[in-house]
Amino acid sequence: MSVNVEVLSGLGDKGPAAIVVEAQGKRLLLDAGGALHPGDPITWANALDVDAVLISHDHIDHIGGVAELAKNVPLYCTPLVAKSLPKSRLWRPLPERGTLEIEGITVTTGQAGHSLGGVWLHLAVGNGVFYSGDACFESAVFPFDTPPKAAVALLDASYGSYDQPQAHCIQAISEQLFQPLAFPVPETGRGLEMALWLADEAEARGLTLAIDADIRTNLAALLAMPEALRRPGIDAAIAKVLARGDDKNATLRLVRDRDDTPQQWPDHRLLHTGYLTPDRRAQLAVGKISWQRWNVHLRASHLVALADQLGATQVVPLFTQLSDSELKAWRGLLTNRLCTAQRFTANTRLNTHSCLGSFACPQ
């Protein structure tokens, strides 16, 4: 029986994530992304017929389109991710790390290294279909689990062919801490590890720091999870951040991103560390804000290492521009494994699964 994959959205640009895998007479939707830019239409869900929905994590471009789906379609996500679902939306639990049957298909999940409650997804159909969701090897707080083998790899390529290590990013940000800064961040993602880093930097440099209450709440949630679901050796650092009070009139402020504008922060310079909307790109172009990446997605060499570990023969780079120059770079990195078709058929042989473990990624 054939395995068919259709990327409804997320191929060729940084857009909402929505992928259908059809196998064994069932259609599973992987993620239900919403618009990254307010007012943009969500078109991938038009007349969509699926048997179940699996959500990798709670960021808007992966979960924000759930309201477009029929409410009677079974939806699976981890309990922490479920907090971001529309009110009254019924859901069924995905394990943070484990295996379950969904519509007769064996689904394995593991930690994706990107956000609180976020997981990658592996479907035991054909030679295996692996979907990374958003993933990262470099997080100081979120682990990345070794996935089972898979012939098809649907991978987070948000950074394109970029390949700078996290240490370079942190050094560049540290060089800007001489001024009052506000960091708008996703409160379930990079905000948690940036809180630990900024707390250490503030203490070492004698700087004042305030951390958003929502980020504190999520740090507490991370600490309450089973120890194996966070990086080892960070519990004391999390507890220390939770115990410290916020400094009044702090020069450094780590805040939940609420579409902050420079006008809202007259006494601080906004320093963004992730995706920039068109409005923010315009602000950056005229010097109204600063930007320096904090790695939360797979960089190019890590994506290739993951494809190698999976044994993938069809690798789809998702959530990235596929210009001629980028396609040339991907062909050089992935050779004949590169797949940029919106619809394609995968191999149908069963796959032998490896055990989950700690992926020893290159740095």
C-alpha cells in the first residue's frame, strides 16, 4: 500500500505548517498552522478532509489554524501544548516521549529541542515518515531525542543554509548588553533558555533584570516535568531564576512577545532574536530596532546530520525560501535526497525502529 505525502503549506517559504500523510486508507494532518502575519488568510484548510490531526508544538504557525478544522476531527497534542488550543476544542494526549496508535498507524514522539511540550512525530508507514516540527539540537533547556529510522524526512529548514553555532549568537548578543534592552520572545520557546542566560549575565555584570510572568510560569512548568524531559544539570539554575525578584526599573527586560513596537519601549531598545514580520524588517532597516538570532531551529549541518541519522532517502526542507541560490545550496548538502515536490509517493516497505536516546549532535 502506498504512502503519499502532500505539503499543504510550509514548502518554499516561512509559512504555516500543514502536511497530510496518507497511508493505510487514512489521512493524518501534521500540524495546523496559522498565519504568521495578522490578516493573512489561511487557505490550506479549505475543504480539507482528514481522519486525525497531530500538533507538534504550540507556536502560532503550527497550531494557529486549528479553528479552521472541523471540531469532530480527533486532535492529538501534548498536555502543555493543549493549553494553546481554542477554548472548548477537544483533544487527545500525545506522549512527550513514547508511542501510540492513531487511526491504526503507530506514531512515535520524542523531544524536539524547540519549545515546552513540543515533540517530533514519526509515523510507522512504509519505510517511515519523520516530521521534525520545529527542532533544534542546541537548546540549553530542551533535549532532542534520537528518532527512529525513516525514509522520508520532513525537516525544519527555517534557517536555510545558515550554519552559525549558538555560541556565536550568544557572543553577539552579549556585546549589546551595555544598553537598556527589551527582548520580546515566545514565552514557551527561546524565552526559557534566554531567561537562564540573562540571569547569569546580569549577575556577573551587575545589571538589573526583569523577566515576564508568563516566562516564569513556563519555567516552573518545565521544572515540574519529569527530569528526563529537560537538559540535565539545569534544575538549580531554573530554581534560582524563579526565586529571584524582578529589579525595579530594570535595564534588561525579557518579555513575552505581544507584537511590541519601539513606541511602547521609549526607555529600552528592542532586540529581536527570531523571525521578523515585514513591519519589523522595516523597523530594522531604518535602525529603530536591533536583531540578532538566537538559534532555535536546525542549522544546515544539523539538518544534514539528522537526515543521515534517519537514513532518509527523501528529505524535504520546510519553512524556508527555495530560491535558486538556496536550491543550489540544498542540492550540495543533500544531493539526490533533496525533495521539493509538494506531493510525492514514499517507499512502502516497513522500517526497523531504533531505540530512542540522546542524539549526539555535532556542534
